[in-house]
Amino acid sequence: MPDNHHSPANTTLPWHSYSAQQTLDQLQSTPAGLTPAEAMRRYEQYGANRIEPIKTKSILERFLLQFHNMLIYVLMMAGMVTAILGHWVDSGVIMGVVVINAIIGLIQEGKAEKALHAIRNMLSLHAIVLRTGERMQVAAEQLVPGDVVLLQSGDKVPADLRLLHCKNLRIEEAALTGESEAVEKTFSAVATTSALGDRFCMAYSGTLVVYGQGMGVVVATGQYSEMGRISQMIAQVDPLTSPLMQQMNSLGRWLTLVIGILAVAIFGYGLLLHDFPVNDMFMAAVSMAIAAIPEGLPAIMTITLALGVQSMARRQVIVRRLPAVETLGAVTVICSDKTGTLTRNEMTAQTIVTANHQLCVSGVGYAPLGGFSESGQEVLIAEYADVMELLRAGLLCNDAILQKQQGLWMVQGDPTEGALITLAQKAGLDSIFEQEALPRTDVIPFESQHRFMASLHHDHAGHGCIYVKGAPEEVLAMCSQQRNLGQDQSIQLSVWHDRIQHASNAGQRVLALASKVSTAQQQTLNFSDVGAGFTLLGLVGIIDPPRVEAIHAVRLCQAAGIRVKMITGDHRVTACAIGAQLGIGDGQRAVTGVELDQLDDQAVREMVKQVDVFARANPEHKLRLMAALQANGEIVAMTGDGVNDAPALKRANIGVAMGQKGTEVAKEAAEMVLIDDNFASIVHAVEEGRTVYDNIRKTLVFIIPTSCGGA
């Protein structure tokens, strides 16, 4: 295969704004795919669908770079001079300190190429394609622009695709966009300016199909895919020197200058004013210079930082680079991703609204632990028959499975449906019992075209009922009545629309649930059966809520003079709502990535002083925000867990990745990893970092005067 592959001339086109046919025409392809001969020709032209490794420094180069430090230069010079003078023990100790310091630095230094390797591992291994209308499985590396790829539930998307057709297709894109729930896909074009998370007609390499089927044409492969673009961004970002290293380099330069001036002054004083022998004065000047050099300082710093690493490990924080310990102590701004960091990345039902009641639900995540309250008072939910019927509908009109694995509650299937199962179990409903009492007879699966799911059930006496759940506007259109204290009455649409709007403004995803009596003879479910005649049971508001401990941690950071900013790929309304609950921002103002693109660098620098919540942010937006904050003199920590966070994690003064749900890409790009994915652990790490900084400062105050006194 040729080494010099050319980028497809059309990889930069806004494919999401093109119709399916326009895309095929532009790529000179058809719904039946390419011919094998044309696929081979394009493979030779564009190269393999893989992310090429970036050339990195050898171990020897990285080891030699450990000596590129002014203080180390001075120590090496002192070691050579002491050796020339025959002080072999002193020379050996000094050189030993220098070499040991370099070895420790090499071991602790993060290997940026691992982040790129981790991205390569995220790519799919195989793909089902159409070649001249025939289905065949090929290695994902052999995909080329113009190939037509088939997707189904469980597949990893093998390249960037413009969707041509899809049915019930939902793709998990959290690692790439920060979207907290699976995205419903369509093949209709969207606006050119749409953010990455709003490009519903696109499927991106490395993301996961969680439901449904689809077909798309490859528009970008390898380095030219979104994943490839992020890998290039990671490679192009130069890690910053930590504040401690900057201060030590500055100290080394000043110390060298002062010691040099004093040595020359002593030599000149004795030689010119007192006419001492040249050899004696040279020895005196050199001895003074060696004595004044704090050769123990690098070793003491390394030991102090290493002790800090051990202390942080006890607080669920793994440090991958020693200077990062001190850097956290100097942080002035923490920029945090929302999904999986400030929140649990687990959808949770928080509100229930019926005709007569508005209940709040406690507990977060998929663990069925929590209670119900109304107007601040705990209630016994079993006494609320209307609510129990709503919860039963959400449990039975459901395809997800909730399981406990290794002590953690996990959902197989749609996270929103998982939240409904958890909600029902909090009320004491048992999934197996309810499914046996009302077995499912037939179902209309959820589809993005009609945005609801309906299921037909019969009890053992033959009584039938139909449950439906879905988008409120779709379900309300089916309902003529509402359930009120066990009785059905005419539906009050205006009231329900107000309730839906209120929940949406709080950043919640709202589902409506309804029921309809069926007959014992009905054994199938058709669209004609769900057009009308339903009774609305109520609404459920679902959200990926803030971690309880994160709310407290944000307050502690703000009390310590550290400003917390939230940067997320989620929608503006959701970002503002979560930010308000966390105490970040005012709950009203958030800047989106599209708005950020319209500002010049100076305007961004001014804007970041005022705004704390950023929504619909792409990886390049996060990088730009990092640069703006640093240009304002801030020392920035960035937390995240997704591939989209990796460039910013590397660009920040200190990157902090999530250990449990974080991608390997994020972990390799970061200097620190939180074992428990808990934002609150950062507060403990900051405390430890400030302690380390204070210890190093005290060491300097002691060791430099001592060295000068010895001189």
C-alpha cells in the first residue's frame, strides 16, 4: 500500500446538511454500494481506515530531556568540577542525585502516545457492507469513502457515516459528544451550523448502536473521521510545564546567576585587591559555588511529591505525573465535564405528575433505593392507586433489563427505560411478578417516526389492556380522558401542557404514560388500535442528576477561591438546570459552541470571566476555552471521561480523568485519575496539593539559606 495517501477532497463538507441522495452523488456511490474493483481503487488512494500512530520520542530522547533543567545543569557542572578537584565522593553523590531524579521523572512522565493507541482500540474490527448489492463482512480497516455500511444493535460504528435509512436507530455517543442519553437517529438533513450532538443523520466512528437498525454511506475514514480528528488534536497539543517546574526553572536561573556573580566577585577580590595566588582564588571561588548549590533540592522535591502521591492514592486519586500533585494545589479554575463527572451518567426519574399529585422521587442512579414525597412530606406510595398504575405501566411497557452486577446496578437497553424500572421498584413493584400477572401479548416498538411504544397485556382472567409511553405531545394526542382518583374524566390539555413545560425547563426529559382497556379476543396490536381512546395516567420527569457529593464539593471549591465551570456537550436547558442545582452559574445563562465560534479570541477571554456554563461544546471548543482561561493567567484543571475531553485534558495545566466510566483515551491524556469517578475527590486532592506546595516552600526557605551559609 502506498505511504502517501491523499485525503478525500470532500471530507470537510458538511455532510449532515446534505440529503442522502446528494451525499451519494458527491461520493459517486449508490445505495447498492461500490463495486469490489472501485473499493480496491479507493483503498489504494485513501489508505486504510485506521488512525495512524504518531511518531513519538524514543526512550533515550525522553530520558535525556529529563536533564533539560537549569538547576540540573548547575548540579552537573558542580559534579564535574568536584571530580576535577578529586572530591570523588561529593561528585558521586551529586551525579547520583541527578541520575535518580531523571529516572524517576522518566517513569512518572505520561506517555501521550498511549492516548492515541487507546483511540485506535476504540475502532470497530469488522463491518457489514454492500458491495454491488451483496452483503459481506469485511475488516473495518478496508472501508473507504462511498462504502455502504449496515448497522444493527450492538455494533460499533466502523467509520463516519451519513445515514441513508434507519429504523428505531439509537446510538450511544456520550464518549464523543457528552450527550447523556442515546441519540435517536434519522436520515433527514439538518442545518449546516448544527453542533456535533445535533447531527442526527450522522453516525460517528467508535460510537455504539444500542437499539435498532440503520444503513449509511461512509463519508470519512481513519484520520479524517471525528475520532481521527480528535487524535490529531491530542498529538498537536503540547503539555504545559507545571507551575512548580516553572518556578523551579526560574529559581535555577536566578540561583545560577547569583552564584556566578559571587564566584567571579570572590575571585576578582582576592586576585586584584589582595594579590592571592590564582590557583588558591580559583579553588575558593569554586568551593563557594559548590557549597551554595542546594544539590539536595531535587531529591527532597521528588520525595515530597512522592509522599503526596501516596496520600492522594488513599483518597481515591491516582497521580500519573509527580508535578501534578503540586499543580492541583495552585489551581484557580476547575473546568468539569457534566456527564459522568458532575452527574452519574445514569438516568433517574425525579418527578411524577398525575391529575391530583405532583411527587418528588429521592435516590439517584439505577439502584432501587429512594422514597416519594409531596410538598416536602414523605408519603406511602402504595396508598396512591393512580400513581401505582402509572408506575406499573412504565414497568410493563418496557424493553430494558435492570440487573445487579458486582455490586453495581446496571441497565441493559435504553437508559430512560431503565429509569422507569428503577422507579417502579422503589415503589415495591416486582418486575417478574408484574410480568407474570400481566403477560405481554403484542407490542409496537418505539420508533423515532412515531415516538412512542405501546404494549398489549392480558391477565389470567382474560382482561386486556394497552399501555403506551412516549413523547408527551404524541401520547396526549391519543388521550381523551385523564385518570383522577381512580375515575376517568375529560382531559385538561392546557394544564398538562403547562406541567410539561415546567418539567422541561428544569432540564428533565418528560415521558407521558396512558392506558386503554382491551378485549380478551384482541391478540395483536396495530397502529389503528392506538390512535385514540386512551386515558392519560400522568407524566414522569427523568434526568441525569448531579451527584449529591458533587454539590458539596463545588461549594468547597468556591469557598477555597477556586471557580468551577461546567463544559458539556448536552443541551443548553439541561446544562443550565444541572448547573443551577450544583451552584454553577445562575441557571439562566450558558454559551453554546455555535455562539463561541462567532467570537474572536479577545471576546472569548472576556466572556470566560463572566460565564460558568458552556453547552453543546465540541472538543475544539473545550480547547479554546482552556487557552482563553490560561491567557487570563488562570491555572486550570480539567475533568472529563470521554474521548471528546481528551484534547482539553492534555491542554489543561492538569487533566483529571474518571477511573470507572472514563474511556482509556481520557485516562491516558490526563495527569490524574479519580478511582471513584467522584468530583468530590478533587477537593481532597486540592487540599493535598496545597499541603505539598507548602512543604516545598518551607523546604526552599530552609535549604537555600543553609546552602548559602555553608558557602
